[in-house]
Amino acid sequence: MDGRRKTGYQQEVRAQEYLEQQGFQAIQRNYYSRFGEIDLIMRDQQTLVFVEVRSRRSEKFGTPLESVRPQKQRKLILAAKDYLLKHPYHGPLRFDVLGIKSNGQENKYSHIQNAFYS
């Protein structure tokens, strides 16, 4: 695993732990489809949540949350539809973005629920 992938994996683990501390239940990490990857699939009470995790060390090129542009949103929506075809769910759904700003010693989390809609 290269350095960038390793860092991404570690941030996804931290994101999952953070969300579990907020009461979320983990369903799956790294769901891959031909449309792209969903970092985390969680349940928040009765809502199935597709979570995009973004991390940054600085905001030189924008915040982690600003990096989820419309093209990425479309890919996430298509990947979520693919997931739902294989794992039917008839309750409420939403897309969240969890930004992690790390300075190497501590992490600051920014969680946006309903960050975008399908």
C-alpha cells in the first residue's frame, strides 16, 4: 500500500470511529462499484448514510468539504444506487461528508449531514 493510500485508509478508520462515537453503526467500509468507491456506509438510527471522507493537512487548496465537487457527487450517487440494487433498503437515505483536518498530532472533524441529494 503506497503512502497516500495508507493515509486515506487511516483517515477512514478514524472517520468510522468518530461516527460510531456519535451513535452511528458501521455497515461497510470501501464499497467498490464500477462507478467509484463509497468510503463508509453507516446507519444513523433508521437512515442509511453514504459517507465520503476527505482529509487535508492545510486549506491551501480548499477545505476537505469543498473538495467534494459535483462530478464526485454524481459518482457517489451512482455507486450508492449500485449498492442499493445489491442490498435493497427501503428506509431513508442520505449523503454525508466528513472532513478531517489533521496537523499530524490532532484531528479536527467537520461533519455535514445531507451534504447533497440524489
